[in-house]
Amino acid sequence: MTKRGPYRKGETKRAEILQAALEIFAEEGYRGTSLRKVAARCGLSLPGVMHYFESKEDLLVQVLRRRDEVEKERLAELTGLGGSLDTLREGMRTPGLVELFVSLAASAGEHGHPAAEFFPRRYEELRAMLTRRVQEAMDEGQFASPIPAERLAVLLLAVADGIQLQWLSDRSLDMRTPVADVLRLLKPSDGG
Amino acid sequence: MTKRGPYRKGETKRAEILQAALEIFAEEGYRGTSLRKVAARCGLSLPGVMHYFESKEDLLVQVLRRRDEVEKERLAELTGLGGSLDTLREGMRTPGLVELFVSLAASAGEHGHPAAEFFPRRYEELRAMLTRRVQEAMDEGQFASPIPAERLAVLLLAVADGIQLQWLSDRSLDMRTPVADVLRLLKPSDGG
DNA sequence: GTCTATACTTAGATAGAC
DNA sequence: GTCTATCTAAGTATAGAC
């Protein structure tokens, strides 16, 4: 039987385009990559690609969105906090994707920009998820701090994002260490 | 007497252009702002502006560079760690400048891009400065942690940067809290 | 609904005159 | 040092074939 149910017609093609874009961005960086190039890899013309997306920015955001969905599945399986934060970056280990992520994050404040819809929601969800896991860790006595879980979630997310910025400038930097370090600061045994 | 000494001819005009760019970016965001617009504010044509800069990206980076020099002077006056981290962001409190900063940081890994020269150096300097101040605080007993000062510097910088990413998506977020929170985690009295 | 061809518009870059 | 004119690349919009 042909694909029906949850998949509308054309969804498979759209996914194919996003996949092609993802690959090109990962290989050559997303800057200096025109949509015509993405189209060529799919054997399409530019308007052929634009049939599936409202604008270039829309396509870029959907690349991230797709990436996120894959991550989310993995995150759902995990319960640990360290693993969650690591997973947040694992899908972003290629420079091209990190560049795309950071660059679009810069547009999250522009009204009408697709990123302005994506990022606030994404951050909300991530903070909520992290807050739960921090709270769990505190309940279990793994963490101890007078700072409420919500604020620690903001803090942890900031570390995970911020280290990526530094990593773009210095790829020899290990991205796991800072995350591990904050978590260590939260361990009761490490207090003065 | 006319300006001589350390200032070459044309430096004043270059500064004027950077100032105009800074203002426009602060007012309207740097995206969607063409160089022709910047040129117009200076009473110049596009080539008139390009005479002073190798490319648009070059101009953008120099806007950040200029901003940084102003910050550095303030930073030199401070000795406290919290104040240093706060100052790092105060010059970046307008969304347009934060967007510019984040967006260019995304290009720091591209060889040949002006940002690839600016950001690694900037981060190096900031980490060195923060390392010194963290070490001082530890020596004075204000902080206590088995984690070495260098790594804490990376961590603190990540928090300061990362919170800006979240801020772009949610401007109601207070950027000082997370920085204050990490510093609090480092205080010996807060251990479990 | 899917896709091509074509044309439009903007923006950064460059050449050469003054 | 600055302009006019021009070039090129890229995103966008339209018309229409299938």
C-alpha cells in the first residue's frame, strides 16, 4: 500500500530536501551555500525547492526543527541529567550545524522570522525538561543548592549553549567538560 | 593644531562610519540593514564606505572590535568578578548588538572570515582575564572548588554568552541572575 | 499538487573617472 | 578620497506546463 495515514503527499520530498540541506551544511558550512546548490543536489530547480518552503529562512529553521525531533526521541529515553545535556549537543557536533544553530538563534528576536517561532518554544521545552530532571536529582539528594530548579535549568542551558560559541572559535575545546563541571558544583560533597 | 600623532588621516572618517553603523544596528537590528543605508547616514555612497573596509563582514567585525575597546577600559578599572561579567554584557544590552555578536560568532570558524581572527583572540583574552580573577577570589577564600581556575573561567564565559542566546528568544529573562547563580555555587558557604 | 523557465529586486563588490 | 556605473550572486515572485 502507498504511504498514507500521518504522511501527506509530498512530505517525503520535503524530507529529502531537508536531508540534502543538512548534508551540504554539514559538509561546507551553511554560509555560502545557496538554495540553488541544495536544489541541484535534489535534482530540482530553485522554484522546485521553494514549492515546499515559504522562504530560505523557513527552510533553515526546518532543518533545525528536524534535527531537534531526532534529538527529542533520544532525550525521551534518557533519565540522567548529564546524559541529557550531552545529547543536546551530540546532534550538533558538526561545525556547520552549530553555525546554523547559532546564526538562527540571532534571528529569534525578529518578528515575522521563522526562528522567532521556533526558538522561544524550543527553549521553553528544554527548560521545562531540565527543570524536571534537576528537581529529580535534588529530591534524590544528588544535588544540593538553595537555588531553585528553574533557575538552575536556565543556568545549565546557558552553559550548554555558551560552550558552543567558544567551540566555534576554538575546536580543540572540549564541550563536555564545562557541563560536567557545573554538575559537579551542584554535588553536595563538593561544597567548601 | 590638526589631529596628528597616532591618528592617520581618514581614521576619523572610519570611526564616523563605525559609529553610524553601530547606531543603525542598535536601532533597527543589523539584519536587513544594508551598507548603502549606513553610507547614507554618513552622507557617503556605498563605494565611499567600502573605501575604508575590505568587505561588509570586515566592517561588522570592526563594529564589535570598537565596542570591545570601550568595554576593556571599563573592565580594567574593575577588580571584582561579578562586576566583570556584568560589564561584559552591559555594552551588549541592545538586541541589535547582541544579534550582531551572536551572528558573527557563528562565522568565527570560517577561514578567511574577519571574525575568525577576532573571536579566538577575544576569547583567549577574556578567559585569561577571568582566570586571573577567579584565582584571586579563590586565594582570598571567596570561592572554593577543586575545579581549576582555567576551567571555571571557560564555564563562566559560557554562562555569560549562553544566557544571551536565551535572552534573544525571551527578553523578559534577566541576564544577571544566572551569572550570579554560578558565582553563588562557587561560594564555600553554599556547599551541601 | 509538482515542477520548470523566466524575470525581478536587492545587496555586496569592483572599475575607472574626477 | 569619493562618486557613477556596472557586474554578479542570491532570494523572491510569477506564469504556466504536466
